[in-house]
Amino acid sequence: MTNLSFSPATDAGSDGLVTDAIVIEEAASPVLHRDLSQIEVNDLDGITINRTKSGISPFVPIIKTPNYAENSGNLTGYSVEIEDPETKTGYRHIGNVSKNYLLLSNEDVRALSVEIAMQSGLPFKETRIFWDGSRFLHVIDFEASESLDDDEEIRINHKTRSSYDKTWRYEIALMGKRFVCDNGMISGEFFARVSFKHQKNVTNQDETWQEIVREGLAIIDQAPDQLHRFVETLRRLRATPMTETLLRDVWQRFPTIRDSLMAQGMTRYVTHEEPTLYGFLNAGTNILWHSKRITKSSFHTNEQFVNILLEAHMS
């Protein structure tokens, strides 16, 4: 694979870009911002809630009950169930976990996220909740921002995720967000995070999981510095025209991202975004952050996509 070397244009034509850049003279359709209108959502106090596969509230009661072998009577594990009035029993089975699985309710996860945001002293607003019946993600936007240019700003926010079925470990992480299109740019390479498996042995007698997270996110006061470093990298991407050669090289760096997603990202790019690496970045994050059928893999792919494009400019 060819090594990518991203640098600003030095031989610009009359349009301000190098001659071999892929230039869009006129977009096929207008640039669409505030794409949240495309998502099927339910609102709770102004928070966008993506409920995939189920219309059940993210905050319904949850229980962990023991399972026993039918013949021997031995304990074989525990069932995780949430209340669901649509079922015959009034409960829905989510998955099976071990005795030591640390079952964190979505309500507790959200409450701690809000508490950490409040302790930061930065103005903030809850903006999004993702919930598919077993996996939960909560997003808070902070008002602290840095200008990318005269007409666009990037803000800091943090996401918290957890699960009832072992598919997501608990994690709270800072990330960048492009507010003109409301695109979330997840990047653990630039922003602090705290993560651990749902196991009771992650704590000791003197610490609870909440205290571990509070201590880990105490560095949230460093968020403005992290945001500055992130925005500096975005500026380099914006100063890099997308040439045919560069596009081919970039494309090869995403072998694990589905062709259908890459095709959607390219469609977004050629119809709505500027012909730079920054435009390509925004095309991908827009598709992943605003999908009508957002899934747990959308967030993983978002981080992979962002990190691959930014890694050449990390300082």
C-alpha cells in the first residue's frame, strides 16, 4: 500500500486547488446540514432517541435472575431481563451473563454521565441516546468550541456506552463534533476515555465503578487542549485537496468497512462536500452518524474511519 503524505496545495489553479484535484463545479444537490431530520426518532426533553429494533424505553426496569440446570439443579449463569408489557410474561430476555457480570442500568449510566458533565463546570446539553434493546449510548454536547475557520466550529462532547448482554463494555470518552452538520467524530487517538469490562473485579472494596469513572474523567478539564489538537489536524485535512491518486490511496485504507457504506460515503462526498480530505471525512461521518438504521457497529466504524484519516496528522 502506498504511504499517504498529506500536505497543503502548493500549485493552485484559478479555482484555488491543484490541477489534478477532483473538483466539483456544481454539487448535484444542495449541501444538507442538520441531517437529523432524516432520522426516525422519539424525543425526550429535546434529546434525540434512536430506538432500533424496539420501541421500549431505555430506562425500563432490569433484573438479573439465576438459571439452573434442569436435571442437576446446578447454577449455570444468570438471565438478564427487562420489563416489556408486549410479551406474555411482561419481561423480555436480553442475554445470559456470569455471576460476576457487573450489570449497570442505563439510568445509572446516564446519571453518572450527567454528573461528570456538571462537575466539569462547562455548559452542556444532552443531545442523543441510542438504544436497541440491549446496547445503550448517551451523548452530551459541551458549549466549549474552537473555530475551524470563519464559518465553522468544532465542539467537544462525550459519549457513554454500556450494554446488558456483554456486547459492549462500559466506556465513557470525549470526542469532537462538527456542529454545522451535527456530525460526531469519534476518536480515541485524540480524546481521553475510560473503559472496562462489566466485571465486579474491576473494583475493590474501596472503589466503586462510579468512582473509577469519576477519577478517570477528572481530566475533562484538559478537553480544550485536546480539542485544539484535534482541530489543528482537521485544518491540515481541509488544506489537502482530494486528488485521484490520493483517493485511491485513501480507499485502500478501509478494507474492513462494508462496500455499501463506502459507496454511501462517496455519494455524500461528490454531491454535498468540498473536494478535500476534510470533505471526505465529513461525508463518512455524516453517513455513520445520521443513518436511519444506526446500529452498534456504526459507532465502531465511525471511530475507525476518523482515526485512519487523521493518523497521518497526529502531533
